[in-house]
Amino acid sequence: MSKYEKEILDTVTLQGTVTVMALAEQLNVTDQTIRRIVKPLVERGEIKKVHGALVSVQELSDPPLTSRLVAQRQEKATIARVVASLISDGSSLAIDTGSTSTFVAQALTRHKDLTVVTNSAHVASVLAMTEGNQVYMAGTQLRSHDGAAFDQSAFEVISRFNVQTTILSASHVHPQQGFLANDQHEVDMAIAMSNIAERRIMAVDHTKWMMRRGSSPLRLPVMEADDILVTDLPPNPAFEPLLEGLELRLPKH
């Protein structure tokens, strides 16, 4: 697959529907060039072509970060405040690239002298602006839909650290399958961040708790005894075996 084909396929998959004109502007080529490039994609059934636009044939399991920052905004902000209350000034942290983690970063802006390593450009930019913080951006190549890095250098930077707390998020939670993600890179990064931390905090809002098997197929690292789970509503009793040994933190109403 050519570079142009991959970029077009990624864009259509993320946005669902994209006009030929918009793609031409994005790639700085002509409409005719876009139509030529997408012809084999359409023939292989990887995307669909409608009048003047291209349509994804995939169900988008993890929408762009900008969309996820709007969804359950109040719940995520509440969770972020609880997580921030568990962090002391001067702490060392690893923070993943989930939308909830972005809210956590904002809630941590009142803390002082934090040492933070993250593969999220959004998290890094928020916390780097606080005087006294030391913020390390892990990685060099950022994904277009969430500003996250998962290249080799990202994992190399993470491996050099030893932090007190890693803050993680999940796409879904299932009573038997556990905490789940949509992307193998995200699983690998969660494992890397878990390995360098004394404790882990998992932050997930109530909409992620699903009794049925969802579209997120990959398991995140198993939480260990005394790790902390922060959510906005009490989980269904069916999740009790999964949460055994974890410290559950809920917001005070």
C-alpha cells in the first residue's frame, strides 16, 4: 500500500465520510489524482465510493481524541479531580494518551514540581506549562488523530524511567475479559508504563463498563493488588471478581 493510500484509508476510517475535494486539499493533489489513488482501495472493498465522497466500511471503535474529549465531559472531569487528589506535589508519574488522562493532566495543573513522562502531546503540553514541572515527551512521531507517539523511541524513553504512579485509561471494561483497548500499540504502552511504576491508577467512566463483549478486543495489563480504580459510578456487582484486591475510589457527592 502506498503512502497516499494509507493516509487516505486512515483519514476515511477516522472520519467515516470524507469528500474527494477535502482529501485533495489534505494531500495537496488534484481531485483526479485522488480518484486514481482510491480506485484500487474501492476495488478491494477497503472503502466505498459515493458521489463526490468516500465512506469507511469499518465501524470506528475508537474515535478521534477531539470527539472523545467532548463525550462524558463532566464524568471525566469528576474522575480527573479524584485522581488528582491521590497525587502529591513532587510526585513522579507516567500518563497514557486516553481522553480521560487529558482531563487528569488538566486537574494536575495546580500541583507543583511533578516529574511526568507521557506519550501524549496533549498531556505533555498541558503539564509542561506549570513552572517547576519536569515533563518528558516519549516518542518522535505523533499519530494524527490523538497526538500520541508509539514509535520505538517512545518505548525507549519510557523504559528509562522509574515512577511512583502510572495513570492508565481503557476503551472498555468487561467482567471476564477485564480492561480492554482497541490498539495493540496502546496495550504495549500500558505494559511498558505499568512496568516502571510502584502503583497504577486506572481511570474509566461508567459508560466503559459493558456486560456484553464489545468492539475492543485487546486486554490491557492485569491490575495488581492495591492498585487503584477511579470511576464515577459504582460498577455492576458482576464486576466484583475483576475488581477484587483493587482500591475503588468514587467521587464524593
